[in-house]
Amino acid sequence: MSRERITIGGCPKCKSDLLTCQHNHFQNDELEIHSWEHKCPDCGFRQTEAFRSDDEDEPFDPIAAGKCPFCGRAAND
């Protein structure tokens, strides 16, 4: 599993400059998972979203899954 966390600032709750965007990527045979998290250490604000290739309710789009649904940054792994 690869992980990449960057500080992006601009917390929507407290405006802290310490808001982070973290991307996790897992791939094993036919299963692929992208998860995204925005988290603020100052006020505890948190948003998460995950995209799974085995989700029967939602079609998996690897291009969309490789972009953060909150800030739009692309995965670098």
C-alpha cells in the first residue's frame, strides 16, 4: 500500500493552514482501492472517501479514483 500526505491548508471549519490531504492506494490482482482523507489537526475536521474496484453499487473509474474528491489533486503513485 502506498501513502502520500501533503499539507494543503485552508481548513473549511477553522481555516487552519495545517489541513492535510492523504491518499492511500492498494492494488492486489483484480482488487484496487483508492482512499482519500482531509484532516485538520487543529479542530479535528475530517472528510474521507474511498473508491473500490469490487464495489457492486458504483462503477469503478480509475481516473476519477486517482483524484481527490475534495481538492482535486492527482495521486502521485
